[in-house]
Amino acid sequence: MRLAAPAKPGLAKSEQIILFRVSGQLFAVSSASVQEVRSVDSLSGAAEEINAPGLRKVRHVLRRGDRSLFIVNGAMHFGLHAAEGTLLFVLRKTRTALLIDGIEKMTSMTRLQALPLSFCHEERRWYRGLTALDQTVVPVVHPEGFLSPEELAQLDAALLEADHSADEAVEGTDSTQ
């Protein structure tokens, strides 16, 4: 009787991630979820101000055709001290661009640990889990966790109101003819 060969241990599946900083804190995001990285300087004139009461983390919107991308200030989102972000991550499959301080490096993650139960409020929506890299525990952000459906509705309403006000201002100048 012949015994089957022992199963070879499977290789851990790895995922490419981008390590980035917000107010000095290290975070990770799947590189597949970042559509593009832009310098804040490259947006001068393209980003419009938006005022959505109660949503201080979003002050600007980028319009791309019929699509609006809301710029979320990473420091304000995570409750960290205010910092002037220099880069934007345009996040794939979302309506979010994340303002960050800078990119640390790209690397691979082989293990994503579930969030501990101490993460019990909105941060459960913010993070996919935790990973350990070079003796450091790094939270891995959930790209869809920066703006809730309710916040998106509030921002859309603020955009609609701003567009309506702009249309009325233009009509008011035309009525003098």
C-alpha cells in the first residue's frame, strides 16, 4: 500500500499595497484600489470648493464629466492633527479622492488580520484589517470606507444646491438685457 505524498504547504497569497502617511501616521491601501496618484499642485483651478454642513473632512470636489470626486482630507477623516496634504489618491470604484501627506513605499502584504473588537465604531468601516510589516502593525484602509452612503447623499445635495445657486446668479445677470 502506497501513502499519498504529504501536501505541500501552500504559498501565502500576497497583495500589492501602498504604504502612505497622514499626519505622520502610517496606513496601507491595496494598490489595485488606487486608480491614480496626483499632486495637489496639479489640481490648481480644477478643484471646486464645496460646503456640506457637518462634513468638515470634505472641502473640495473634482468634476470629471458627469462624475464628481469628493476630496477627503485624510487627517480630518482619521481625527489626526491637521496637515497640508501634498498628494491625492483617486480611489477606484468610489467617488473619493484621498488627500495624504505622502507615499512611503510599495510592498506586498501576505497576511491581513481581522480587526480586534476594540475597533467598534465607524473605524470598522474605515479599515479592512491590520497587517504587520517590518515589526510594525499597519492598518489597511477600506477604499469605500471614507464616505458613507449618507455622506455621499449630503455632498450630492450640497453640489446640487451650489449648482442651482450658480444658475440663478447667471440668470440674474441675463435679466438686465
